[in-house]
Amino acid sequence: MKIFEFNSYIDVVRYQMKENSSVRGYQSRLAEAAGVHSSFLSRVLTESVHLTPDQAAYLASFWRLTELEADYFLGLVNLARAGSPVLRKAIERQIIELKQKNEDIAGRLKKTKKITNEGGMYYSSWHYSAIHMLAMIPQFNSIQGIAERLGLTEATVISAFALLEELGLVERHGSSWKVRERDIHLPNHASWAPVYHSLWRQRSAYRALDRRDEDLRFTALHSLSYDDFQRIKEEIRFVIEKIRNIAAPSKEEDVFVLHIDTYKL
């Protein structure tokens, strides 16, 4: 659920009702989940009354929100109920902190292995992660096959596998390698993150010169509001999670690179 796009808990409820408009009696189900009468929920939607924190918690459970999403929804409810400017400011600070936590993609990818500064060499050159990914594909799972595919010397590939083995990402099986850890992620706050992002963007810049039909590229500048920019970022995070859910079980046939960037100019 893209709950972090909303600044009002009532808008969250309205969104959920719209998304489930085809579900018969959905408003009654929501009311039952919250422990209120349907008429009370109608008054909530017209902003005549507010949900209590308990009722909000029941809805968060009904929607199966993550812990972070539930905290954010409860924060919006508490903000709407706040009776003093001092309390509103305190709750607003909490909401901002929750949004910032949500923006950390690493925190949303809980099943991924995190290699941070102690394994920084992995991120010091593009070829370590490239070799790691290629080792999953049978036709490239050899020193010679990977060296030819990436245009590297066999000595460079051997050295890279030594590092990957040290990090616990691969293990040797005769003349080939078995990948032990497939899904890893570098937290945005890690010191190696800027280096790693930059290295792969340089590789993509070289690849752009080939103008291959199979590649997809898009660059655009937009003038828009700050709130809409936050909405766009949340959409991108949602897409990233969806992409990873598609990629994780996918059969290994080749290696593809995906970059997504958005920032204030």
C-alpha cells in the first residue's frame, strides 16, 4: 500500500475504499474491523469525527500494513486528533521520521543480505557484482566463460571469485562456483553507496553509445510541486519492490542492469 503518499488518514481510508469498490459491503467490513458502526465510519469520511488510536490500529491490522506503515497511519490519526500546536509539532516530527525511514529502500528489503563497509571491496568495482550475477547462469559459470563475456582477464576473474568466496557469496564446486547469496543490497547511507552507483552509471554511459534496440532509456526534467515529487518517489519505491519480487524467482538466463534516479535539480 502506498500509504506514505498521504498526509491525512481520512484520505487513506477513502483510497482503500476506492481500491476495493468492487468488494460488496466493503465499508461495513471496515467498520466491523475498526469496531464501530458503519454510520460512524461515514461521519469519519465527512471529517465530523475522528478514529481513536485503537480503532486505527484495528484498521491497520485489517489492511495488513507493515509495522512502518501502521506507525505512519497511527501518526496521521494522532495528528488529526491533536488539540494543541505543541502536540501537533511533536507528532509532525514523528511523521517526518517515519517518512525518512520509508525512503531507505534497504530497510524495506528485509530479506536481502546487507554488505556494508566491512565488505566494501565488493562495491569498489563494477566487475565484482557482475561476476557474482553471471555465476548464477550455467553457461557463464566458469573462469573462462565469465572472462570472455565481460572482456576481463582470467586472473581478474579468479581474484574476484576469491573475494566473493571470502564474503560468503559463493563457494567453489570443482571448476565452477555455486552462488550462496543471491539477493544483496547496499544501504543508501553506506560510505560505498555513491561509489557503487557512480561505477554502474559510467558503465551504462558507455553502453548508451551502442544504441541497441533491446535497451530502454528515459531521461526527463519536470517542474512540479514538492508534494507531487514525494508521490513520484513513493511510486518509484513501489516499482522497485515489485521489480525485485519479479526478479527473485526468475530463471537465470542472462544479467540485466537497471538504474532508477530521481532528485531535485
